[in-house]
Amino acid sequence: MVWLLSLILLLVAVWAALRFLPAGVEGRLPLPYLIALTPFLWIPALACAVVAGVLSHWWVCAVAGAETVALLALQAPYWRHRCSGTWLESLFRRRPADADGCAAPSDGTADSGAHDAYDVSGAPDVPARTGAAYRCPVARFTVMTLNCRYGRASAEAIVTAVRTRSVAVLALQELSRELVEELEANGLSLLLPHRQLGQERPTDNGGFNGVWTRFIPEDMRSSAVDIPAADVPSITAAFPQPVPEYEIADDDDPAGQAESEREGTVVVTFASAHPKSPMRGCREWSDGIIGLGALARVADGDPAGRARHPQAIRYDGVVLGDLNSGLHHPSFRRLLAQGFRDADLSVAQGATTTFPSWLPWPRIELDHVLSTPGITAGHVESFVVEGSDHLALAASLVVRP
């Protein structure tokens, strides 16, 4: 029995070590599927610890216990931000702050109108503003993503979710022409009047992708990045905001400076993505995930976009979709390392698992809301949409000054 328990523990340790492979190397079957099950490896390790304890094999019990703790610790990134600098700083904050971290001026005065103007969750096409004396978000809104399972998801349920949650940006994957028509018939265009669909191609995996928004588009593309999968449609919107400037009246008197404002713009690109599943091409699965990292540098290769926004102070990107991967996949961590933050990691409330929808447990994390550092997540939730094998994922996003 000791040898059997030891063998199981060794196999579990080797299995867990797969997550530390170099990005791209895991692009071989069955590695993506084995790595996806990493969050559940603590179960056989704990079972070995219990059996070893019952049989009084104490050294095996100790090893199994240590292995269980180590495997559970792999989930720490989903919780550790609760003890991050942001939380610690709040204990010693000298100035009051609202729920979004808007710090009031030290003299106790604030622009009361500025505090209410940036929430665009319920008002279409309203540019958000922030006063120089009150550093608040440029915009705050809700986004939602859903894999529609070959176009079988309920159009009525999708539109209802958009309406009840005041969704400002909707990303859908595995669309069909029939589902798009049903969405329009159920009034989606009245809620989100601007849409961009990907072109139907032989490389589509289960259907094409689409993105809808209530924000007035500055740019729309059928595919924002070339990956070996379905097109990645995108819509770019601009969020104006005043930018404080300081004018020094006298070079000999640095204290004599006056604050003024000029118009600035935060430009945000929203994209709907769906890399191939490993069964449709394991190498292409990995390349597609890593390739989405180009969206973190959305303005670098777009001189035309920079010309349209000469006053842009920052370019941000948001990727929504079924990315067919999670934190334990090296390719997904490479994607994050290219400049993205996962909303699920930012809120630090545990992993929001989304597949399969019909099982309360065990589920794995495949759907994500990623954003560049200028955008932060305030809330993330998943919920059932009839007809899909994935849960829908919604997140509250804040565009920072």
C-alpha cells in the first residue's frame, strides 16, 4: 500500500508540474486537458493523506499533506490581491475615498458634479468626465461575454441579460446567422446599436464572433488581430476627459502656479475572441492564445488611430471571450504577461468557473475578461443562459484617468 500511495503522489506531482512548462510547449495533446484539471489535483493528494493516516504510514501522510497544501496554493492568485498594497493602503488612507478609489481633495472641497458624471452604465453615448480636483474614473460600465454553443443559445435570454444588467459591451462567440437575426428580432439593436461581426471563415471554431456596444464607435474591424481561429472583431471607442495642466506665472516663484485643463482622450478597443479548442488543432490553440497579446499593444502598429486621436493620453484594450484556457496554462500566462490583467484575478474572490454550465461542480475556467492596466474590474459574476454549454460572464469595468 505504501508503494501504491507513493506512486499516486508521484504521478500527481508530475501532473501538477505540467503547468510550469514553457509557453507553447503544452500545445500537444493531451497536455491542455491535463493542465486544465490542475485545480482538482488536491483531491487525490488529500485522499492519499487520509488513507496513509488510517494505515499509520505517517511519513506518507506527511508528504501527502504537504502536497495537498502546495496544490491548493496554486489557486492563491485568485485570492491574494485581498492582501495587496491597495488593501493595505486603505488602512492608512488619510483622505476619504469612494468605492472606486476616488480620493477627495485634501482641503475638503470637491466638484460635486464630477462625481456623478462618469457612470455610463445606464446612459448610452455619454462621455464621462472627471474634474482636476477630484480624480475619478473616466467611465464605469458593464461588459458581458458568452459562448453561444454553435448558435444555440437563447436570443431572448441574452437580450434579457443585457437589459437587466445594463450591459454596455457584449461579446459573443460561436454565432450563427440565425442567432444574429434572432438577437435583432428580440431588440438587441435598441439596447446596443453598434455592432461588428467577424467574417465567416473555414477556420471558425463552432461559429463566428461578434461584439455589440452602446458607445459611439471610433473604429470597427472585422478582425483586430490575425490568429489561427475565428476572426476577432473589435470596436474602438473614445472617452474624453479633462487633463490638468499647471501654468507657472513667475519662474522665481514656483508656488505661484495656476491649474487649468485641456481636453484629453482615453481610447479603448473592445474585442471578442475565441481561440481554437485543442481538439481542433493543439498547436493553433496555443498560438491563438498567445497571439491575442497583440491587442495589449493596440496603438503601437496603428498610426492612423493615433492620427485620429492626437490628444489621446492612453490606449487601452479589452478582450472578452471563450479563450479555451485558464491560469494554469502556460500559454494563457504568456498572454497575461504581454500586458493584460484578468478581471477574475483583479477582484480576488476566487476563480469564476464557466464550463460546463450544467455541472455545479467540477467546473473549469475558460471564459475571461482581460484588460490593459488602465482599466480595472470592480465585480465579476457568471450566470446561466439557456441553450449554451458555457456560463455567461459579466464584469464591471472602470476606465481610469
